[in-house]
Amino acid sequence: MVAIPHLLHVTNSIAQDASIAGVLDLGIKDLAVFLKSSQSNQKSLLICSGGTTSRCAATGHWSLDLRNSHRQLDFDLFNQQVTLGAGQTMETLLKALASKQRSFPTGLSGLPGAGYILTGGISPLSRSQGLAIDHVLGFEGVWGNGECFALSRPEAGCSEQDQWRWRGLCGAAPFLAVITKLKLQTTKLHSLGIWQDSISPKQLSEAIKTAESWPESASLQWIWGDTIKAYAVICKQDDSSSSPALDQLIKSLPSTSTSSFGTVAGLHQLPAFSLPKDNKKALGRFHSEVLGLLGPAWGKASDDIISGLEKLMAERPDPRCCIAAQQLGGVTSQVKPTSSSFIHRDAMWKPWITAAWPAGDKQIREQSLKWLVQVWDHLEPHCQGVHMAQLHPHLPWHQKEISAAFGDWLPGLRELKTLHDPNDVLPPL
């Protein structure tokens, strides 16, 4: 056990700058002992698997760093399955699988660790392959009360208790347990067509409406800062470089002098999903918080939604505040909402709002978080769900986001919390 705060090096600047109580690097047996001895702790233990979230470390809290002791990555060639230590990044997973001509539906960045999977896991391929949690076959870890466990995906006729535990871990594990290892079903590696362009708000609205009728093999992503970058990912189910359906889909997209289309071998070669470099001005070190929303198709409401967002973007307190979105639907919506803690299976869009401010500037921080809530208020009639990929127990709207994330399943989750983490050693529900 190491208690030197600066030894925790993470990519999230808020977490990196926090005056933490210390860092833990523990194997599963020592972790169980530690959790059992922490039942009277006044502050929850925070988990670092990839170091990309603002709550992988916080002032006065201990951080459990999984990146050294939990790095297993074993591929079962016969079953096409992988056993993954929770300290591995999605980039490492994708590269290892690509060498076997396999893949896994990861997100737009390879930096996150297992937290990406445990909170649901939305991918550019979710429309054709489902969420990351839909591919989980087993969990190993320690409940918040210090009890070790190993669970496999429930089969027909299993106990209700096992079904509830599984459901809780699929999408809400950070509130209940420390997951140290996962067994995952992999997918075949497919090449991807990537279209990118910088577009206007009006073109974005039209692209959204068009994308809602796309086949499951395609998805639209966009990010809005000083400009709007749109980004379509098209999964090629065969080896042909072109097909009538693909050609028609590309023609339906906005076309400008900056449009580009190319092919990559798979998610492991996905281009960076970010604004152009000239939008990242040398403004110094900054902090940020991110809120992800979920909602069904926007349809004809897209024009009003984007018009409202255009006004809000003009009022950003800091130029690094931005809004982005991913497209869901397809096979994701064919999974029962009661199968996991990701209940919003009807979601077509996941917009997320980033509030940013210069590090240490309390005034701009307050203004940026207020702006985030204003954007949330604007989107809420169309996106009433929340994706709990980021935790915010330190912010005043935590209970609202918890309720929006888990809905009618929240009482069941809280019952699991009472059984397996009664003293809130892990983040509170």
C-alpha cells in the first residue's frame, strides 16, 4: 500500500490535481481485507481503471489503482472469448484482439479502462453489435463489504438473487463492487468506413434526421465546439470496398470541401474523435465535468433542438465547453431493459455535455456548471435518461441523475447496495 498522492498519474486533470489521501495497489485478497476493514470509513473509495474520469481520484479520498495488479489479458481461441483484467485499457484490448482477427465494441477513445464496460459501454458499433455489457460473460471481484465473488451470466432457472446481482453489475457495478476481472465474448473484426466533415448547425440537424433511418451497420457521431465536426462510422459486413447501400448512405451525408471518407481495419484504428487542433487554443490547464444523456429519436424536433443548442453554444463561459453525441438504436434496442442496469434500451441518441473552466477558477467553474445544467434543461424533454459513465456524487444534481439513469430499477439497486455495500465504501446511490 502506497500513500504518496503524486504516484497516481491519470489523464483526467481534476483527478490528477486532487489532494488525495493516498493510492492503493492491491491484489484481490488484500483488497478484500482492506474493504472489510473500511466499513466505518467516512469517504467512499474511488477506483482508477483507466484514469479518464473526474472521480478516479478526489481530495481526501483513497484511490484504488487497478492498472498494475489487474492486467490479465488471455484469449481463448476455441471459444473466441477473452479474460480481461480491470486495469487494462480498451486500446490494449483492441490491439490484442485485432492480432487474432477479433474485436470488441469499445467506444470512441481507447483510453478508458474497464469502467467503460461496467457502466454500459456505448460504441460506434452499438447499433449492430449492442452495448459492451451485452458481451460480458462473467465477473470476478469484491463486493463493497469485502466478500469475494465470481459470477457467470445467469442461465434459465437460476435464482432471482443471482439475476439481480448480474443485473446490478451490468451497468451499475461501480456502486456495488470492485470488479477485478471480466470474461468477454469477442466479435469478428470488420473493416470500417469513416466519413468526417465540418458542418453547419442546419446540416447537423439534417444529418441527425437522415441518420435515424440508417441501417444498423452505420452510426453518426458529432462534436460541437467552435465548429461542428460530424463523424459517421460504417461497419462493412463483407470485404467489398463499395456497395449500392454504402454508396447511397454516403451520398445522403452533407458534402462540403472538407468532407473525407476512408477505410480502417477496425475499431483499433479509429481516428481521433475530437475537434480540429485550431479549436484547442493554448488556454492553459483546465478542469471539466461531463454529463451523458439518453433519449429516443429526435425526428422533426431536431431543428428546434439544434437551434436551441446553437444559442447555448454562443453563451459558453469557456471555449472548451462543448456538446457531443453518439447514435444508438438497432440491436441495442432489442435487448430487454430488465436484463441490465442500462434501462434506456429505446435510446437513439446519447448527447453529452462538457463543462470546462481554467484550473482553480471557481467563478468560471460555477458559470460552466450552470451552463451545463441549462443545456441539460434544453435537452431533457427529448433525453430524459442519463448514462452513468461519469459519477458526480460531489455535485448538487447527483440524485437527479441517479434517478434518471436507473428509473424504476433504482429501488432494486439500492436493495443490492444494502446487501453488498451497506456502509457506502463505494460511491453512494
